[in-house]
Amino acid sequence: MARVGYPDEAGLRAHTRNALRDFGVDLNINHIISNADNLAAYVIKLAGASFARTTLHPRCRELIVLATARRKGRCAYVLANHQPAMVRLELAPAEILRGNVASLDAAEQTLYEALCSRDFLQSWSEATVQHLASHFNDGQIVEILILEAIYELYANIANDLDVEVDARGDEIAKKLPAEGSGPQG
């Protein structure tokens, strides 16, 4: 049982109820976030829009999720809900978590290593940013940081409030855009 209660949806603002519905996948974490009814709709919409509209390749999006989950003690909630997408994209989460990144191309390795090389609140070195810039454009580097922040937030909420894993990964995988316009190697 989560450490805080799930709010009664009928008591939520219409804006929050609409955000829950529009997200497309009914997730426990979004219901927990709805406790902050004055902010919930904005957080939920940002999470959905950022992930759906990024120009990063889908494998890069999932590597951001994987790196964040790794930093957060292998966040079970995030991993369970993204495992099907990772498998569909031929990523091997267990191998990557063990540090075996041989299956990743150069851009993916650069991204994953940059994300794993620091704690969330530490800044990247100039060399790391330049290495990322050799594979990603300026907008994509900013997208990487936005997605990382969103999944850091979701992992913190999932871990700190012990949100029950609802394992809706198959539904999430179906809703994720199949292609991005980002680099692939």
C-alpha cells in the first residue's frame, strides 16, 4: 500500500481529471500525483507531452528512463512500466544495468554514460557536453535534461511514497511514438 492515499477522483479539479484521462494509461503514480491537485495536471501533462513529443530516438528515450531508474536504486515502478518498450526496442535492461553497454551504438553509449556519470544535481563537465554535442543537437541535449528531470521526479515519488507497481508497461509501449528524429549512432 502506498504511503499516502489515492485521492477520490470525483473530488479532483476537472483539470486534473482531464489530465489523468488524457494521459492514456491509467497509472497509480499519476493518481498519487493527483494528491497535489493544484499542480497535478501540469506535471502529468508535461510528462506525457515531453515523452511523446521528443525528437530523440525511442531507444534514447528509454535509456534516459533506464539510467534514472538505475540511479534511484533500480526503481521497480519505472522499470516495470518501461520494460516492454525496452524489449520492443531491443534494449537489454538487465545487461545495461550491469554495465554491459556493448549492444548500444555510439550515441546511445555517450548518452547513457553521461547520465550515469553523475548524480542528478551535479553539472556535466564541458567535455561531457561536447561529447553529447557530437551526437545530439542543442535542442536534443535540452530534451535529454528535461526527460531526465521528469523521470527523476517520477522515480522519487514512486520510491519515496512506495507506489504500488501496476505494471502497465504493455499499454505504455503501445502508446509511445515508434520513431523520433534523433540520431542513432
